Amino acid sequence: MTENIPRLRLEHVSKAFPGVQAVNDVSLEVWGGEILALVGENGAGKSTLMNLINGVVPLDSGKIYLDGQPVTMDSPRRALELGITMIHQELALIPQLTVGQNIFLGREPRRWRFWIDWKRLYAQAQAELDRLGIDVPVQARVADLSIAQRQLVEIAKALSYNARLIALDEPTSALTERETETLFRLVRALRDQGVALIYISHRLEEVFELADRIAVMRDGQLVAVGPVQAFTPAEVVRLMVGRELTEFFPKVPTQRGEPVLRAINLRAGREVQGVSLELYRGEIVGLAGLVGAGRTNLARLLFGADRLEAGEIWMDGRRVEIRSPRDAIRLGIGLVPEDRKSQGLFLGQSVRFNAGAGLLERLSRLGFIDFRRINQTIKAIIERLRVRTPSLNQRVRNLSGGNQQKVVISRWLALNPKVLILDEPTRGVDVGAKAEIHALMSELAAQGMAILMISSELPEILGVSDRILVMREGRIVAEFSREEATQDLIMQAATGQLERRVAA
Amino acid sequence: MNSSSNHAPQLSEFLRRNSTYVILLAIVLGFAVLAPEFLTVNNLLTVALQSTLVALAAIGMTLAIITGGIDLSVGSVAALSGALAAGLATRGGLGTYPGLLIGLMAGAGMGLLNAVMIVWGRIPPFVATLASMAIARGLTLVYTQGRPIAGLDRAFTFWGSESLLGVPMPVWVLLVVAVLVHLLLSQTALGLHIYAIGGGEETTRLAGVNVGVVKVCVYVISGATAALSGLILTARLWSAQPNIGVGLELDAIAAAVLGGSSLAGGVGGIPGTLAGAFIIGVLSNGLNLLEVPSYNQQVIKGLVFILAVMLDYFIKQRRTVRTRRAPLAG
């Protein structure tokens, strides 16, 4: 790059919240025309750092320079005017409005001051999308778009502010592989146009594929920064966690026991079109497939969250009717849902409440809840799962993603289910907690639980599963043993280039 | 994403978008068959006149509901405005038009009070307007000493009793207000921001929209349309009654919800709300024509309301489950 002044320069930036030094004396430069990957465990201070740059929270000390000029970021609006935008994990689009309306919200082209010039608004929105090669109808309501499309719209919105620095926070967590590629192309194109990009991701493969430089944060401090060539993934992980992780996916080989759950020809709508499968005690079954293949729908059917249209479910050799999650729980089936914030947790409630919510009936006498026994049970499980929380009274909202997920799992462990279904159990979870969750799954299987894990991360599927099922368009199209499975084979099956009849 | 079987979705999509009108049409046809005098010009004008009071209040209510809020004070505000206008016009000696104007401004003022509590006091709309509902009703009773105010002149009663081109004045007022607010919602930035706030308040704020100002506009308009409703009822009754408008807020909410507004915010519109208000008006009128006792009418209205909302829910539900959630879920 020809520039010799960094687009953004942070000088000894610090920020403390009650009880935490979230960002501690960080100095960092971001240049126009580069992709800087910012990595670190959850709680390392990445989000706070981004919020400082973006004007969401004020600095305690330090200085921010934009193109060499000192600036004060007192609001996101101010940051936006200066050309700094942030694309969050939780998308900031309004589902009820159209694509065009979202892009120009708050600065709609007007006529006579008050009236919106709809023609111009949609023409300009179309131009923004065209410029980026994004193929999404401008008049479509955002609610009708896929997550990937929304992400692209969000980027178009950011760029329409003439953004010169864009921070992307976990942008691929909900994308399929192909959509990820589209996003990467866009990000690279932006870099080549001279935009400065900060890319936050837990997926190290992405970081190494995309970034020019890597900055690693740990405990609020910047522990390393340098060109991507200077690091290996293992080093980055070590820097992030501050210790050596022996293995990404620890797997204890287990003895497969007798069958627990058997599903025969399950059907529901377009999403599940005749699925048969068997789960055995002591085994982890990985369920792979593209987003939209029907994996979540299948999980919800087994858990009674959606209605079965046809098919049979057998548990321990008995035909069972699962009409509601209540039925499923009684039979010993648990589900850790994909969207833990809206379906798995009571965010505003305490760890105690969240972990104990399933126990209320089981541990009550004459209709009165036995709080003492619930407390004992929960305490033991929370310690066993190593949930990092100051106390059982901590609100779950304030825990990191990994710890939140552990709280969801702890609720199920308290019930000691025979079958546990985990839908994307490590999405948005940092590497340390991820390894812990994998180890836990392994341990549970070793104790005889049957585990069905849905994951869109192939390394996770390959690393954790004893057996792998691949779904495509509502059917299970292939089955692999741990030994025979490879990324290629799974992808071929998921995309329809390979079918292997399953011996169900 | 879904290429097969396009006809059923198209039909259900049509029903989804127009469920309010379909229900209105069904009820109108039903009464036309059951009561021959229903479908006469005279009777339809009566229906329009009767629907006006609810419709006006429902227009303001719709705005509040679209932002994700609610305005429970509309009935009390209607009474306060009517009483103030009548009192000032007669015993206050200000004359009819200053009285009407002050009555209208009192309504807008109560809306402003609501907005101040909601925006700066950070009180949830339900609670804030519940409080102002009591305040406005109380002020009305204090001002009127609980007694009607009579002696309105022709200029005042003109707005309730006269017609222009065969159409009653209240219906003209409703038409003008409905068109103006519809244009506001569908064509102006303020209107778009009203929807945006209901869809995501924080996102809207971060986009640089002054959310507080938008809410002030919404509650002031709601107060003003409630006031218009009260003024017109006062003009129709030839006197201010301190107890008018009791339960008006519930009819207004019902009209907005029947018209497709979502209490979760972000969805709704004036044409739907008008249709919703007409459903309520047609039901009252038709049941009267069929000589159904008024106590029984309440039960029937409640049942129709539930049916309409459930029908709407099922139409939408089918669509969402079948096509919309599919591509999002894994």
C-alpha cells in the first residue's frame, strides 16, 4: 500500500468495567487495504475493543487516531460519520422493512423535506448491491431473506456509508461454505479497494485463509501481532489460551452398547422426508449437512418440538409417541438447541435458575420445590462442567458464550437423559471452552449416553464423532464410520455428488 | 428456494395480505342475507357514522402499536377533550371554534405527556398510558363535576349531525385524517421510522434516527385523534358527557389488531385498521338489525374477534412454518 499513515491507530487504550479490566493498554494500528484478524477467547476483550473503536462505550484512557488525526468516538453515529462501521454477530437489520429501506434507514432520499423519494431510494440501494455484486432483491422484506443474504445486505449497508474501516464480528458463524466464499470474495475486494478491515473469528482456518495480519488478545491485552506468515495455527491457539492445548478434539474411544433410540421413516413437511436412524448407548453420532438440509428439523422432531407427520420412534425397544418436548424429556431425550440465546436460556435469570429449571418437578415434594436438593445437584454439575461464574446467582446474560452453553448442557445433565441431541454445540464458543465441551461429550458417551451432534464444522464432526450421518434435502444420504470419513466424502454427500445407502 | 406447488402459497399469500378485508366482506355478506335492510345506502352511512368514533381513535392507536407501544388513554382523552371544548365554548364563553381547538390541543397535550413519560421517564407505554388514562378521566370529572355540559350551538353540533354531499361530517373528518395519516405512514421518513422502531428500536437509534422525537409524534397524533373522536361524539350528543369513551381503547386496539397490526410492533397500517373498525361497526349494526339483545351482542363480538385473530394466525402460521423457517433452520 502506498499509504504511510495508518487508517486507525490506537494508543495505550484501556477500558475497565466493574470487576474487569476489559481492555488493558492496547496499542494497535490498522492500515487501509489490509485485513487484520483479531482473535482471542471469549472474554479476551475483542468485543470491548471494537465497542471502543465504534463509540459504543467511552474510553477510560488512551487515544484513537483516524488517518493521523486524534478523534473522540462518543457515539456509534459519530463513528459512522467518520466512516467506521461494525457488523455484529447479531445482525442489525429490521426484519419488517425492505432491503432498500434498511440500507438507507435514517438517511432516506427525500423530496420536500419529509417525503421519501422511493424511486431514488431503491435505485440507490440497487446501485449499492450491484457495486458489490450482491444478488438480493431490493424490495424484498429482510424477514424473507436467508441469514447469508442478510449478512450481505448488512455489508452493503455498512459500505453505503462510505465506510473506510469495517469490523466484522464472527460474520461466518451462520453461513454455509459457499456463502462464506461469497463473503470472502467481497471482503478481499474491499481490501483491494483500500478499505481497512478488522476480522474477528473463532475459526482459525478462516483467519489463516483471509487475513494479512493477526492480532491476538488475551485477558484484555494484546499479546501478539504480526503478519499471518509469522504464525502457525497451533501458536495462535497457544497465545490465545496461554497454555498448550494438547488436542483440538479430545476423543476417548468408547464401546458401543445396545440401541437406545430408533427412528423409522420420519416425515414432516419438506424438511424431513423419510429419515431412519439408530442411536446406540455410548456413541457420538455426528450429523453433517448443509444449512437447510433438515438437520435441525430432524432434531426438533425427535425432541417433540415439531409435529411428526409420519414415522415411528422406538426407545429401548418400545414404540413411543413423542407429541411434545415434555414427552421427550420424560422418555429421556434432551435437546441443546442451535439458538441458545432464544431457545436454550433464560438470559435474564441466574445460573441457578437456568440449570435447575428442568428439575423443579422432579425435585419437589407435595408440589413444593425442594430448593436445598436442587442447589446441591446444580452445584455439583456446575463444578463438574467447570462453568466459570462468580456465583450461582450470576445472570446468564453476563457469561461468555462457552459458559452459557455449558449452563444449557448442565440443565440436561441434571436430568440425566439417555439421549442428548446437541445442535451446533460450539457455535460462537471460544477454543478453550470448545475443547471442554468436546471432552464432556466424550465423557458422557463413555458413561453410556447416546449423543447426536449436529455441526456445520467438518473438523468438529470428524474429530468428535464415532459415526457420521450426512443429511441432504430432508434425507440421510450417507453414513460413515469414524475411520472412513473424510472432509471430502462428507462434502460430496452433503452436496449430492455421492449417495451411500445407510444400513439402518 | 421452493419451486414446487406455487398455487396454494399464492392463495394463502393473498389471504394473508387481505385477511381483514375478507373477514369484513364475509360479515357484510352474511348480514346482507340475514337482514334485508342492512345493505341500503342509509344504513351503510349509519354504519360508517357509528364506526367513525372507534376508527379515529384506532388510527392513533395503530401508530402506537406499530412502534411496539400502546395508548390506553384514548377513551379518557376523548372524554376530556369533549368536556373541555363544550365547557369553554358554552359557560367559558370562548365560543365554539376556540373551544374545539383547545379541546383538540388538550388531546395532543395528553399525548405529549404520554410521550414524555415514555421517552424521558422510560416508563413502559402500557403503564404510562394507564396512568394518563386515570388522570384524563379524573380531570374530566373534576372539570364537569360529573355532570353533562349542554347548550352547544349549531356550529358545534354541525360536526356531529350535519352532512355534506350526503355524507355525515364525522365520516368526512375520518376520511381526511385517515388519508393524511396513511400518507404519513407510507410516504414519509417519519412513517418509515415508526415501522423501524417497532422492528428494532436500537438498530433505528444507531442508524441516526431520533427515536424520542418519533415517539413524541406518535403519541401526540394518538392524543389528537382520540380528541377528535371525543369532539365528534360530543357534537353528536349535543352535550359533553363525562363518561363517554369508556372502553374505547379496547375497541381501538381490537380494530388495529383485526386490521393486521402486530402488538409486537413493526407491522400494521391505516387501511387495515379502518377495515378492523368497520368490522366492529358492522357487527354492532347488523346485530341490532337482527334484534339481538345488547348483552348477547357483547358475547358474539368477543367470539368474532377471537375467530378473526385465530384465522389470521393460522393463515400466517402455515406460511411461516412451511416456507419461511425452512431456509433459516439447519
